Amino acid sequence: MNNLQCRKAYVRVNLDVDEEGTIIPMLIRWKDGRVFQIEQLKYKCRASSNKVGGSGIRYTVMIRGKESFLFHEGNKWFVEAKEDKCPFFVPKIRCRQEEHNA
């Protein structure tokens, strides 16, 4: 298993809010202008990031066919960014609490 160095990267998020107030993240925007479309929202639950610290609502999302975590911490959003070319850490842990069918 690789020992990846991760950092907490705050990002801008475009989202939809449905008529019941449910937040649905749609796009992740990096400071350098890169934009990543969230292809699917798989789960959401209250959780902490074991890689970079911080906690809040953890969204398990699919981006470019890979599973990633997006965290909503207070009024900010962050991801567990790797220190290499790929912008997201792709974890293998699943949240058991709540599944959201997008």
C-alpha cells in the first residue's frame, strides 16, 4: 500500500439545494481554475478526515470514475488532496449511515 502525503485543500463547490433543503454538490472548483464534475453522490454522513484532520458532513462522490471524499466543514468545503498529479485521495472506506441516490 502506498504511503501518500495528503493535505487539506479547501475548494469552491457548486451545489443544488432541493425543495426539502438537501444539499447536492455538483462541481468542485480548484484555485488554479480546474473544475471537476461530481458524477454521482453515493453517500453522506457525519465523519472526520483521518488523513488531514477536520470533520463535518462527508460526501462520498464519484469523480472521473473514482470514489473520493468531499467534506462540508462549517461554511467551508475541503478534500484530501494528494501531493502528486491526481487532485484527490481515493479512499476505500465506506460510510454506513446514509445513502443518497442522486
